[in-house]
Amino acid sequence: MRSLALGKILGIKIELHWSFLLVIFFILISVAVVKPQAFIPTTMVFFFLFLSVFLHELTHSVVSLTRGIKVLKIVLLPIGGVALTDELPDKPKDEFLISISGPLFNFLVVFLVLTSASLASLPFPWHIFTESFSVSEFENAIYTYPLFAIFYVNLILGAFNLFLPALPLDGGRVLRSLLSMKLGYLKATKLVTMLSGFVSVLLFFVGVFAGSLLLVVIAAFIFFGAKEEERIIEAKEMIKHIRIEDLLDKKPIILEASIPLALAVEELLSENRLACLVDLGNNRYAIFDLNELPEGADLRVPLARYARYAEPIDVHTAADKVLERFLTRGYSLIPVFASGQLVGAISLEALENAYRLAKIKRMLQSSFRQR
């Protein structure tokens, strides 16, 4: 199921993940059935949550752009959002500024709400901060006072992201950026990943005992997200000295964009390949991947219908930067150029194999040293 495209801002695609829609639909329907009088206030709170998450991620993206990192799209999720960039920040300072900017925006909103409510005497439940109150009174304050709802949503969003020192949350990235200034990126990532595992286990048990499915989901998100982050950073570190020329497929399958899809599929299957380059003319190439072919695709249409343009890379590009391109763009194959001309293609599989071999070599070298 695809995300819902909402448009573009500053050249950045904005998408709403299907799970966000599912959660909103489930909760609003439940409220409409159980407590219909709370339907409109609940919808209002969800709108503030959606807007706050969006602006949080947009702030990350704007700072990324100022650091020279292109942002491809923002995907809004039920537990936050993800800004997909063209590359990962290499400098600790860049990662620090990008990571901390989102929570700081939320805290700025909190400050502005409190200041405006105080100076302009706007409706706001100040008694929440001075008196003892029940859970029902607190919920009533969120539903009754829009300013308090904005205050609460941004306070939780900013605090949760910044003060929980776990990857892939902002707090984990901020901590890693600070540690990497002394320890290096890989060691810092490993340390924060260990801490993330502890945090995820703690959140899991708190969620189980408190009966909070959301905390359990967040715990799983942190655990698997941190492990994947560590794997990516380790892979980048191990392959960064590998030359792309050594992994190049110098004779990739290249098909014309106008041929029927059926012929393209037949050609790939006969060669035991999953992907090929598609010649778009004018020295431009797209990628056709059988894994991305939707069920029920019309085999009579031109191949170009199911191919997507791929930005080429230079043959001298560092292998770790090529891996980033695969991860951020979702490519399985990338055309490789030298002096403006196609010299072959590099596949994600080739990079993954290079990473595995480098990992085995390092393990064997460590074993020999211990002997």
C-alpha cells in the first residue's frame, strides 16, 4: 500500500504514510461510537499532531538544505516522520544541527504558546500547572483549549524526540554526533545502538505493564531502527575504500524504452537477471526491475511505462556514497559514467557482497591477530 502524496514544498515531496491514515481512521471511528461528543475535539488534536509532525520534519529538511544535503521527501508516520535525504550527513556538526533543529522548533512553539497566552490573556488552563488534577480533567483541558492542545502536542513531540537517547530518534542522533567528535562515527554509532537496545527493552516492559500498545510499537521501532542504522554505518565504513571500477558490470542489459514490456521480461528471465538499464535517449537511462513490476501489469505497453529514471554516478564516486544512493533512492541498479559516457552499471547486490567479504576479511584478520 502506497503513501498518500500531499504535494511539494521547497521541492520536497510530502507523503502521508498509509499507517497514519489507518490509525486516525480507527481512533476517530472508535471515538464516534463510544464518545460521539468528543469526535470534533479529537479530530482537532489529530490535526495539531499532524501539523506539528510535519513542521518538525520540515525544519529538519530546511536545515539539511542549508548544509548542502538534498531532501527527497518527507513521510509522515503515526509515531513521527522521516525526512529522506539524498545522502547521510558525514560531519558530526551537520548531524547535530539537523537532528536538534526539529525538537527545538517544537520547544519554540511551546514557548510562543505560553507567552502569547500569558501576554494576551488567551483562554488557557493555567490551573493544570498549579493544582492537582485527574486524568479526566487533563483530557478535558486538551479537548477544550486549542492552545493547550498545541502546547501539549509540541511539548511531548519535542521532549520524546530529543531526550530519549536512542536511534533513530533525534536524541540518539544528537548523542551520536557529540560522541563521534571524539570516538569517530562507527564507534559512536555502536555505543548509541547499545544504549538504544536498553531503551527499547525498557519501553517494551513499561508498555506491557501499562497496557500501552503505542509504547510497545515504539520500542520495536527503536530496536530494529537502531540495528539497521548500525548495519548501514558499518557497511559504509567497510566499503569506503573499495573502487567502484572493481564492482562494475561492464556489460549490463540495456533495452530500448519503446519495446513491449513482455519482451523485456522475457529477455531478463532468459539471462537470469532481475534488473536492466532502459535507454531513454540523449545519454539518459532508467531502471527496470522485475521486483517492482506490479501484479497484473499490462505486458503490451512500452517498457518505459514501468521504468524509472536513475541519476547516473561517476565511476570515481566513493563506494560508501554509492551505497547511500541505493538506500535513499531505492534503486537496485545505477548507471555508471566516465567522462560523460556510460561504462557500465553497479548493482546493490554487488555492494552488499563487497560488504560481506570485507566483514569476513576483518573477522579473519582479527582471529589471526589473537592467535
